[in-house]
Amino acid sequence: MSVQPTIRIFQPTDDLVALTDLLHAAYRPLAKRNLYFLATHQTPDVTARRIAKGTCFVAEWEGRLAGTITVLPSNPENALPLYREPGLFHFGQFGVHPDYKGQGLGRQLHTAIIDYARGQGGKVMALDTAAPATDLIEMYQRWGYREVGRTKWEQVNYESVLMTKSLVS
């Protein structure tokens, strides 16, 4: 019998440095492709500010942090009009440690936030990702997302693809 991961909400008593290190490790392959997502280099203080805006889920496997994802509700003050829409949730800081890639952990984390958003009355899930990261875009398309626009964030070096998925059956 194999050990299965535990997916839970990140707690204030959890190790923020370990979470930030996980993000750096998960995003390192993207940085090597010259895609400087904020999670490639953010400090623990930035990680804390980003998770404070939503709900951060973590996956623990074999006693280690193996993955994470943060889901955020719509915010009427968000700079991006899409992320202001009522009933919309979006996610970020989504990563799986390279030691745990290819085992379905990312899908399990994604399912956790979909269930969470639906439980909060969410109607749509959204995301943004680097346009050059076609592998990520294709994965999200397989998961039911479709492109709805593009944007350019000041803090990154690429154009972002905006994608949404209905949460209503």
C-alpha cells in the first residue's frame, strides 16, 4: 500500500520559509526557460502577503511539503477586470515539488480548490499563466479551461494568458 498525500489548508503555524522554498523548487524549471514568475524568486514575506489574500492549500507527502495552490475570491479592487467579476475565483502560487511531479498531485490540489470555490458559491474558476508556457496552457485546456484574454503584469517578463472554467454543472 502506498502512502497518499494529505491536502489541507495552510495554517499560520506552518513554516512559511518551507512553503517559499517549495515554490522556488517547483518554479525553477520555468525560471530556466527565462520565465520569471513571481514564485521563482519571491521572499517569504511576499509569499505571506499573497496567501493572505485567499486560501492556501498544501499537500504533504511522506512528511514533506510536496505541493501548494492558493485560491482567491473575486475582488472589486483587483487591477484585472476579470478578477473583479462576482462569483469568480482564481488561483496562483500553484506548484508541485519536482520530487513529486507526475503522480497526480497537481490535479488533486486543483480539485481541492474547485471543491472549495463551489462550496463558497463560486461559478467560475480563472487563472493566468505565461503565454510561452504552452505545456501549462495545454494542461489547463485538458482540465476544461479556455483562453478568454491576455494581459501583461508589471512584475513578470512575459505576456499572460487568461483562462476560465465554469464551476456550474
